[in-house]
Amino acid sequence: MTGPSTDQAADGVDDTRIQAFWEAARGHLGQGKLDSVLGELVRDVVPPPSWSFGDSPALADQLLALVLEGRKTGTSTALAEIEDEGVALPRRGELSIVTDGTGEPRALLRTTEVVVVPFDQVDEAFAAAEGEDDLSLASWRAEHERYWRRVLGDDRFTTAMPVVTERFEVVYPRR
């Protein structure tokens, strides 16, 4: 239910909204315009990947609201989703831009932890970090099973399937 789905165009065309958001966020990271004159790295100029939560605009907005209020500090993605999209696993320290259901950039996140575990080994602490429903592991399992059966199909969901659990912090806008 919370797995990121990428928003950036496959052809690499930069969305002006993402670029403007990245410029504002860079200032909060201590990377100002002077850095470009002094020779900053390409990774500092090019916006990090952008994505939204879930598989619908309504779910994207709902989960983003939990992030912005500080309740949601983790997300999970079936490893199969990442493989299907052909993207790399998230890594500790990486930045990403989260968009709302309309594609508007709203938050810059920094990944603080990534662990791949079987679905049935996600623990209560991580379920609570996702910030959804009643924060219980039982609720996490029920809702995520429903989500991944919808997204991956019934035949690809198993309780042993690898799940990428990711913890993050909001670095912009600051709460």
C-alpha cells in the first residue's frame, strides 16, 4: 500500500515543478547557487528521483499527509515492484522527492535505513513506522496483502515474498 511509484518521465525530461522544488530544497540543504559557480557535482544539480506513494492519486495524498504530519517515517515496497520498474533498491543517505496525487512535489526525503525481509517477517516497530491505520502489525499485514494482491496479482503475492522496508526523514520542508 505504500510502495513508491516513480513519477519522472522515462525519457528523462525534467518537470519544471520538480526542478523548482529541488532548487528551493537545495538551499535548505546548504547547497546554494554559489555552489554552481564553484563547481558542484552533477548529482547536486540534477533533482533526485521523484515518486508518489501508492497506486492512486487519493492514496498518494493520504500517505503524503501522514509523512508531512510526522506520523509516517517508513515505507515498504515489494521487491517485485522494484524489479518490474527496473530501478535500483533505495540506499541509505539517498534523497528523493515525493509528489502528491497531482504530481506536485511536496517533500524531500532522505533514506535512513533499508532492509529487505520476507513479508511475514516485517515487525511491529516497522508497521508502526509506516504510520497507517491503527499502527498495528495485523493491520499492516492485512492492508499490504490487499495492496500487493491488487498491484502484483494474486499469483505473485506470497507471505514469503521479499519486501523492501525503508525508513526516512523529511529534510524539506522542515516540520
